[in-house]
Amino acid sequence: MKRAWKLDASADPLLDFLLRGSFASFATRVAGVALSYGSAVLLSRTLGVSGYGVYSVALGWALVLVLPSRAGLDYAALRFGAYLEEGAIERLRGFFRFSASVVFGVSVVAGAALYLVTGLGLTSMRPSMAPGVGLLIFPIAALGLAGALLRTARKIAAGQFYDQILRPAGLIAGLAAAALAGLRLSPANAMVFTAVGAFVALAFALVHVARATGALQGVADYGPWRSWLALSFPLLLTSMIQELLNQLDIILPAQMRLSSQKGACCDCSTITNIRKPGSLLPSAFCTLPSFKNRNIAR
């Protein structure tokens, strides 16, 4: 005899789905954090203090620009993905293709604008990093959209797998291949490796989206495009503010150095050097003039 308070997931399909989905999401997140940390350790050892500082600042700019490139449509997908449950496949195809076109177009504009502004010396990022950052913006933005569509199709683990596990795993594989080939990586090359890993993850994610939703082939209905944009823009503003605050501790010190020492490249990073041989605890360094390579965080 079962107690009244005891949950019986087998008696409720929705409860069973939520429990399984929560566990899968948690496990995927933990594995993704471990892989991301592992890739950060490998990069810091490969590039050194200064090189990883340059890479971190460029990556911070890329992650800030990913948000406007998504145009809030990744969050809107969680609402309009209900087209799949309603059987409105043509409208779902229209939403996905419209969103993918917007993400691609805005990503190209954002990458080109960053390349121009960096070339003029108006950002803390080295000009040599701009091509890699420009390549990275679109696949990360598109992975967010693909993941949202997979979650609406009740593929909870898959919605996180490609961005949080396959993407850093691809970067680690690229770094390992470069090490075996005896290649000496620069920060710019490391950024290109990061972009290639993101493109590989995106390719697999699109295949899964096509199989799970059928959104890539067939007739599409673009009728409610105004509704799609009307919902996405408020979500875009809130997510942009959140991501800007997340990256502020990387971008702001670098921008301060640019202002105080015009023309110098920043070597500031949040995770840069492994202090002791064999240690897995990164330290943060900043070469702002007032700090002079001082250890500011452990």
C-alpha cells in the first residue's frame, strides 16, 4: 500500500516526463560545466597568461553580441513551439526559417560592425581576433534557437547537449589535434578553433531539429511574423542586459586600459594562468597600469 504523500510518476505521464527531463537537464548541465572548465584549463596552459587574456576579452565580446543576434527569438521559440503540439507544422516551419534568417542576418551585421570598430581601435579587443569572433557569433546564436526548438519538442537533454557538451567537446578535440600535430596556437587561432567546434555542434543540432520537428523541409507559413517579433523584442532587451552584466568584469577592465593607454592591447583575463604545476585552480590577472601583473583573484 502506497503512502498518500508519495509521488507515483508511473501513474502520471506528465509527472514522469518532468522528473526524467529534470534529471537529464541537471546531468547535461553538470557535464557541460565540467567540459567548459576543462577547455578553459587547456586553453590557459596552451596560450599562457597574456594569450589567454586576449582570448577571454574577445570571447566576452562575442558572447555579448550573440544576444542581439538571437533577437530574442530563442525565447520566443518556447512560446511558438506550441505549433508542434497543435499540429500547425507549416507555421512552425515558417517560424523556424524566419528566425534562422533573422539570426543569420543580424549575426553577419554584428560581426562586420565589430570588425570595423576593432579596426578603428575603439574596443579593447585585438584586431587579429575580430575574424574569429565574427565567425563564432552565428553558430552560438543559432545553437540557442535550435536548443529551444528541441525543448519544445520535449527533447530536454538534446536541447542542452549540442551547446553545452558537444561544442566544448569539439574545442577540446581541436586543441588535442593541434597538440598532436605540434602546432603552436595563437589566441586568434584558438578563437577559430572555438568557432569550428560551434559550427560542428550546430550541424548536428540542425539534423536533430529536422528529425524531431520536420521544420527544415516542406511548405512554410510566415503569416504571424509580426507576432513573433512583438514577443521577441522585450525578451531580447532583458537577456541583453543580463549577458552584458555577466561579461562586464571581463570587458570593463580591458576597456579601462584602452582608455588609459591608447593603442595598447589588453592582457586582462578572468581565468588565465595555472599557478602551480599540476594545479587545476586558475588565477585571474590584469595588466592594467595601476595593477602591474598583480594577482587580483584566486
